[in-house]
Amino acid sequence: MVEALGISLTEFIFYLINFLILVGALGKFLYKPFLELMDNRKQSIQDALDNAEMTNRRADEKMQNYNKRIARVEEEGREIIREAKQKADMQAAAIIEEANSKATDIILKAEQSIEREKEKAMEEMRQEIAALAILVAEKIVEQEIQRVGQEAIVDEVIKQARSTGWQS
């Protein structure tokens, strides 16, 4: 069979031994380093994937922490706004209460002032009425002496009252 290919048996054995030596040398010097290179590459890829996964987990944790912080800050902001609104409402109520108190005081003082003015006006009216009564009595006495009618006396009293500044 080997003869059919045009090679002698010794050449065939020689080629076969050379081939086996070549395969053995290639296996020892190229195949094992190639496998080691592939294993190293596979390991570095796996390490990179693990590292990426770990980095993603850390990033997710940080994102969750940031989201929690943001939620906490938003809640604190809402709380601050709510407290400020309560304080403003309390201040507004206090201002309104103070204004009502001042208004009540002003009304009370105004009523007291009106009452004093009313009493003063009544006293002035009493004094003027007393002065008129005295004036009328004087005129009546004077007229009785002169025997003049009361109508003339009243007219005379009114004229004198007008001339002295009393007006109703």
C-alpha cells in the first residue's frame, strides 16, 4: 500500500516518526502554551465580568443610597415647609388676635370718649338752659312789672339768646 503511493516503507516510517516528533514538539512547545494562553484569557475575561458585576452591584448600592438620601432630603424639605407654614399660621393668628384686641381697645376708648363728650355736652346744655331759665325769669319779672304779655318775653329771650351765641 505504501508502495502504491510511491514511497518506500522506510521512508514512510521515517515520515511517520518525523510527524510524531513534530506533533510532540508542537504539543509541548505550542499546544500547552496555547491552552495556557486560552485559560489565562478565559480567566481574565471571567475576572473582568466578576469585576464588572461587583462594580454594578456597588453602583446599584450607591444609587439606592443616593435615592434614599434624596427621599430623606425631600421629606426634610416637606417637614421644614410644613413647620414654616404652621409658624406662619400661628403668627398670623397672633397678629389677628392682637389687631382684634387693639380694635376692641380703640372701640372701648372711643365709646368712653363719646360718653365723656356726651356728658360734657349735657352739662353745657344744663348750664345754658339754666342761664335761659334765669333770663326768662328775669324777663317775666320785668314784664310783670310792665304788664306786657308773655309772648313778647319769649321773643325777647330768643333774641338775646341768639345774640349771646346760644343756638340749638
